[in-house]
Amino acid sequence: MKTALITGITGQDGSYLAELLLTKGYHVVGVVRRSSTTPYERIAHLVDKVELVSADLLDQTSLTDVVQACKPVEIYNLAAQSFVQTSWQQPVLTGEFTALGVTRMLEAMRKAAPDARFYQASSSEQFGKVVETPQRESTPFYPRSPYGVAKVYGHWITVNYRESFNLFAASGILFNHESPRRGLEFVTRKISDGVARIKLGMQRELRLGNIDARRDWGFAGDYVDAMWRMLQLDAPDDFVIGTGETHAVRDFLQLAFDVVGLDYREFVVQDERFFRPAEVDLLVADPAKAKAQLGWTPTVNLARLVEMMVEADLERYASAARANGVAR
């Protein structure tokens, strides 16, 4: 049985990737940080099917020891400080996790499993203040946040290790990918959760930043399939993964409020606190290379994605109410 190692297994992408790899017959090992609490909500249904091991992206020895012990054939480096807004408040920590953490994982692989295949989670935020539209693999990076800068480092150090040490190391430049498992701090999940709460009478308004920013949104479950496909190629390469469509945040709002039969304009308040110091106005992928070489195409469109997210949040609150004996 092949072993796959996932950092960030407790996150949105890690949980979907673990599910996918289990269906393909892998032994899945997930790296978790030692903590007095167990934030395993997204993988609660998987904890008996995967092996969880303790290590930390800030600690080289722990990462090398884990790779040495489990001898993975594939390594998926998904862990990071991944919230853009927080990266301005914690730029040094973001660099340690999101940039240097990649180097530490590559070093662990180089020393303990040099024949393994490595996937690095790059990001469309690397394109930032875009120099061409749509963005493809050859588009120059122009990051506009400490997070984007850190991701650029992670991307190029992956290329450098591939070329310097002949490692199988690939990067997926993933555009925004969402799901009901998205963290509440991300704008898409903040919207779906807010819509559910407004519909249920639990709050009266939804405060957001720039609702004219445009993004290329897809379903996280589709995107982890692209990650796996990258590591099945004969040679490592980098790929842009996205839908090729761009929508404004206000479009997402309209779709979300439509699910519950409400007009977003009656509830949304723009709040300067949620504007970025340096905005990224427009991101849209050109996924032609992924389609041609990976045979990958997204299966969930934006309307269905938004519907999934709002319905999941409505059900979450309904389940909590039932558990507490409250009718909603």
C-alpha cells in the first residue's frame, strides 16, 4: 500500500485530499501540530481511517523524523498561515510558516525520502497586481500581501529544489477554492454563514470589505483531484488550477442571498475595517495547461457551490438547535 503524507490535513483542502487518497487505496498520514485541543472538525469522519502524527513546520527535526518514519511516496504540503488579512498583522509568522516551512519540508524530503513526489500548494495571490489577464503559468508574480510574498518564496524554492537536487517537486497555483468546510474567516464562508444567520433571525446585517473585487472561485473537492493528478505525471511541472471564470464578491452575495429568497442589498454593509491595505482587484485563471496535460476540468459551477455552502450552514444551525431542543 502506498503512503501519502499530508501537512495541513485538518484544513479544508487536507480533508478533501485525505478522502480522495483513501478512495484510491493509499495509507494516509496527516501531520498535526501538538496542541492541548484537537481541532479535527473537518476530519472527524476520517480519524479512524488515517494516521495522525505530530510535527511542526517551524521545526526541521520533527519534519525530517516524520518523513523518515513513514517513508511516503507522495508528500502534499498544504499547511500554511493561509489567511491574507492576518498576514499583515503577523507578517513574520506568515513568512516562517508559509515560506520557510516549504523549505523545511523539502529538506525533510531531500534527506529522508528523495525518491518521493512533492506537491506544493501555491496560490493565485502570487499574481496580486496582475500584469496580464487571464493568469497562466508564465504570468509574472506581483504579490500584494505578506501572504502572497511568502507563497512566491514557497513556489520558487520548490522550483529550485527540483532543479538543484533533481527532486520530483510540483506546484499547483490554485485560484480560490471554496466549500462548506472553508474557514469562517474567509469571505465566501463569512457570506454563507451570514446568510444562514440572517435567514434564521440570528443577525441583522453582514459587514464586508471590498465587494467589487473579482475572483475565480471553484470547489475545493475538484481542486484536490488536480493535486493528485500532478504527482502522477512522468515529470514534475507547475500548473494553474481554476475555472477560467471571474465574478465579483457582490455576485457571490447575490447568489447566496437568492438561496434563501432575500435581497443582499438590504443586509450588506461595507466596512473599512475589512478592506486590505493593498487590494487585489482581479484574478482569473487560464487552466488550459491543466486541461491538456492533466485531463482536469472543474465539475461544480459557482451557483451550485454557493448553494452547497449556504445549505450546509443552514443545516449546521438547524442541527445545533435540534440538539439544544430549540425549534428553528
